[in-house]
Amino acid sequence: MASTWPADDEAISGETSNAPPPLDNFASQSLASILNNPYESSNASSWSAWFAGPEITTSTVDLSTSTINPKKMPEVVLADFEQYLRLVRARYPRFVAAREESQRAANLRAGGKKQTRDNALQREMGEGLVLAMQQVPSKYFEEDHDLSRFETFSEDSSVDSVPSAMNMVLQEKLSHYLDVVEVHLLQEISARSDSFFEALAVLQDLSGMIHKVCDKITGLRDTVRSLEQLLLKSAMRIAKLYHRRKNLLELYKKLKIVESVSQARTDLELLVQAADFAGALDVIDDTRRVICSGELNGLHCFRHLDEQIEATAQEVDGLMTADFLRNARLDQQRGDSEDSEDHSKLEALEPLALGLLRTGRLPFVLRAYGDSLVDDIKLAVKRTISELLPQLTTCSDASEGLQAPGGDEGLAAKLRSLSSDSLLMLLEAVFTAVQAHLAKAWEVRAVVEKVVSAFGSPPSVAAVEAAAGPTGSEGSGSGVAAGDGTEVCEARRRLCKETLKANAASISAACEAAQGRWSKLLAVRASEHCELQLAEFVSIMEASIGFVERSEKMCGERSRALRHTLHTQAKAFLEAMHSRCMGSLAQLLEAEKWQVVDVKDYFQRLSDWLQQANPQQVTPLGLLGLIVAGSRCGPLPAAS
């Protein structure tokens, strides 16, 4: 039941009125729509408007004019209008004012009519559909109304069987409803067409303005581009070249650092293989400074460089520690022809000690050296006794006509079975073996003190600063920390002090070990020493005192344990000798008759000295010395 309407804009333009629309706007309508004109006007002009269009009355106008000869016309001048001007000069301003006033009134009337028309259109908007719904039943406006369904069609027709005449009536009625709706729809469209075209005109104006703005923007861009090329291109090129040069210089420096670090890694491996630990430490310190500076940050190829350097540093520390201990220890199988080799080992100790001092591990290494030195001295004493004791035992038994002790007899029994001469030989051999180790330790101590003295001097500040950084795990507490000059000097002093303390402690431990072994040898024969002759006991005491003085000179401390052993044995010997002398004297007094004999002067002098001396100053060792001096006719010390 739909109809086709024209699509051009003129079909929906124009004012809405009660007159029928022009024929040119509805020329495409069907005949049924025209015949069912909803307008009930029977004016013939309306039908002529649908079929023949509006009547146009034309009048014939005679436009012919008379021919005027321009040669017969008089010449017009301004003076010809003077009389007219005098007449209208006073009235002309009033005329102009009246014309302007009438123009304003006409404009106001036109604006009022337009506003009235617009208001009428606004009021008429929506009224067409309301009127259409009033004239057409509401059921035709429902969404589910469909005449193709039998129920809906039956409801509209109201009969089960409709004759053909009724079909025509129903068709005309439905067509009439359709025409009513279409006409009111056209009225609504006509009422809204002005707003639509006004909005369309505004959009067209906006589109034109946008095109103009885009054209202006394009022109401005071209202008800016030309200005950039003329004014800024060279300056921008200079700035870009400057930044590029700066970036290239940074890249060059970065590549030089990468090259130096790569070369340092190669050199470090070669230096470690060649045992050039000083050069290896220099390379490690340089690499650590580069890592701490942050110049390698972001380089993926050096992400594990810090760990590799620390592993290499620990390896170098381990190698230096092993070489230091090997060169500082005395070779047990050395001979007399190896003095030059010992000298070369002492020379090799200096760079090793300096390297360990730079890493802060020298105190720890010296403590380890002290432990190894104690073990070496104990081993040397044990080896000397095990080598000489069988020979000395055999010689002692052969000289006395006795059978040598069996293999199952203990070491203490063998030592007690030695004669005084054999014991002196054994003590001299032990003294020689221990003296060799102590002499080596004394040389090592001198080397360490020399290195510490050189390290603590002002020229070594740079070396201390270079050593600032992470050290070994065991020597990290003694490492040199980075900081200003005061902190560096204080750290250097603490490190040197700790090193000297560890150096003195190592040789003191060695001397204590040697003195302990000597004391054990004397303690084993404590009972036998009481039965020795005075000269034999004095020889043993002199050898022991010489060993004590030598060891005390090296370690710088008084040997209280060994001196106490010597004091105890001297006291026991004096008591035993006094008992023997008293027994012999008692036997002589009982068995022999007294007679006058010559007595040596030193006995009288010894008796006088004992009577005048302070009892607190009379010690067994001092008394033994007086006896020896008196027997040699030496002068007695003055009694205090």
C-alpha cells in the first residue's frame, strides 16, 4: 500500500498550505491516490491543479516605443534642474528619513511574518500525525498489524465471505487511509524541510570553511618548511653534527675501554701463568676501577666480568700464598750447596709479600706460615732424634759394654739410656736443626719488615689506593678501604701494624715450639741428670742456656717454660749432689782420721760469699755458676 514519491529536494520544499500540491511535485502518483484526494474541496481549480496545473493568464504588452532622433534633443545641463532642486531641497531629507522609516517598518513586518511562519511551522510539527491517527483507526498503527495474516484480514473485513462489491469498498477505504497518512507525512516533511536545508547549508558552509582552513594550514606548512630550509636547516644540521660527533666520541671511548678490558683479560691470564703476580694485581686493580666507574654498565658481553675478576683475584691470592709458604719454609732435604737457592727464594719473597700486603691477606698468610713453621720444627726435631738416637744408643751401650735397648723399648727409655756425651751430641744436632728453621724464619721476618716499611712510606699511598676494593674472603677484614687521604693512611697503618704483629707472632710461635721440644728432652732425663757429674751437668746446662738465649733473642720474649725447667733440674741436681757429698763426708768422717790438708782458696771465698750474699739472690743456677767459676779460679761476683 506504499506509494513512490519524488526524491528531489524541490518536492519537499515550500510552504505548507491547504491548497493542493502542484502537479509537477506529484506527477508520479498513481491514479488511485489522485482520485482519493483527502481534501474535500470541490473547487475546480484544485482539480485543474492536479491534472493541468495552474492557469496562467498572459497579457500582450506593447513594448514598441516611438523612435526619437537624438540630434533633435536639447543639451541638458545642471542649470536646468535648479528650479527643481530649490523645490525639493528642503523636502528631500524628510523624504529620505521617511523612506528609511518605511524600510525599517517593512523589515519588521517581514521579520514578524517569518517568525510567525516559523512559529506556525513549529506548532504544525507533529500535528499531521495526530490528525492522521484521528482519521485512521489506531489498529492500523500497531506493530503487529499485518493484512497478509488471515486473522487480521478477517477482523478488518468483519465478514467471513465478502462479495466482490464489498472488496472494492474495502480497497477504496484502505487506499483512503493510505492517502491520509501520506498527505500528513508530506506535511510533516514540508514543515521540517526548512530546518533540514538550513542545517545542510550550515554543514556546507562549515565544509567550505574547513577546506579554506586546510588550504591555509597547507600554505603555512609550506611557508614553515621553506623557512626551515632557508633559516634553520644549516643550524639544525650543525647541531645534529655536533651531537653525532659527541656520540661518536663517546662510542670511541667506550670501544677503547672495551678493547682495554678485553686485552686486560688476556694479559691477566698470561701473567697468572707466568707467575707475575705484581703485574696481575695491577691489571686486576685497573679493571676494578673501570668496573666501579660504571663505564661498562649496559654492556651485555661484560655482565660476568666482576665475578670473573674476583675469581681471578682469589686464584692469584691462592697462588701467592702457596708460593710464599713454599719459599718461606726451609727445605728438609737441603744441602750445603743450596745457599744460593735459599737466597733466590728470599728475593722472591719480597714481591710476594708486597702483593699479599696489597690485597690485605699478608697477616693471614703469616699466621698460616707460623703454624707451618711450628710443624716443621716439630718434624725436624723428631727426624733428628729418630736419625741420631739409634746411633747414639749403640755407641753409648758399646762404650759401657751393655746391650742396646730393643726395638720395642720406648723413645723415653732410649733417651734416658744415653750417656752425657751422647745427649750433648743429640742436643747439638737438635739445636742445629732448630737453628736452621729459626734462622730462616728470622730472614723471612726481616723481608716482611722491609716490605712493610716500604709499603708504609709516603710513595706507597698510590699503591694503597690502588688496592682499595674487595679482597679475599679470609683477608677481607684487613683489606684497604677506599676513602680520603686520612682514611687511607689510617687503614695503611692498621694493616702494617697487624702485619708486624702477625709476623712477630709467627716467629714467637716457632721459638716456643722449639723451646717446648727442648724442654721435653730435658724433662725425660730429669732423674738421670741428678746422677751426672758436675762437669757433665754443667755442659748440658750451658748448651741449654745457649739455646734459650738464642731463641729469646729471635722472638724478643723471655722463655719462662724452658727457664723453669732448667731451674728445676739445676735445683734437683744441687740437692742430689749435696746429698751425695754429705753422705760421702759422713762416711769419710766415720772411716778416716782427720789430718791437715791444703784447701783451695775458692772454697773459702765461696763460703765467705754465701755468708755475705742476700738469700733471695742465691738461686740454683747462680750457685752452679759460682761453683763452675770457682773451680776455674775465676773471680766471684760481689755480694750485694
